[in-house]
Amino acid sequence: MKLDFNTPICGLDGAPIPDTHAGKLLANVLVSQSEGDIIKLFDWATRMHRGETVDLDRADRHYLTNFIRESKQLTLLVKKQLLDIAGRENGAE
């Protein structure tokens, strides 16, 4: 399942927040962790940061979804938008 986080974060009004990027934001949160599958998380983070899609199997998508939900570093505004992206399969809901 290819996930594309190459999108801006939007405010409550639905307008893109200037200079925000969902992939870069999530990438920075992923690499700030001190635990987990280092190689896998670093690979995801570098791909997201470059604006590339990330190809995840069902287990990895479940892991990433839980990571987003449980993160203390992400706000609800950001979590919702990241979860919307992580819930898509190949760009379609």
C-alpha cells in the first residue's frame, strides 16, 4: 500500500498552513524516537522527507497508524490529517 504524505498540513479552516509538510513533519517525529525498528523507521523517514511515497504492507501500516495515534509529539490537528493519509490505499479511500 503506497502512502503519499507529500501534502501540506491544513488549519481548522481547511486552508494549508504555510511552510508545512506532512511528510517532513512525520519524518522528524519518526527519527526522534530512541526505540523501534531503526532501519525501517529511518527508511520511511528519509522517503517521507524527500516527498516520496512509502510502500507499506498491512502490518507496517498498522504500526504506523498506532505510532501516529500514540505520539505525544503530534497535535490532534496533525494526527487527524496523518491518519487520513495512512488510512488510504494507493491514494483512494
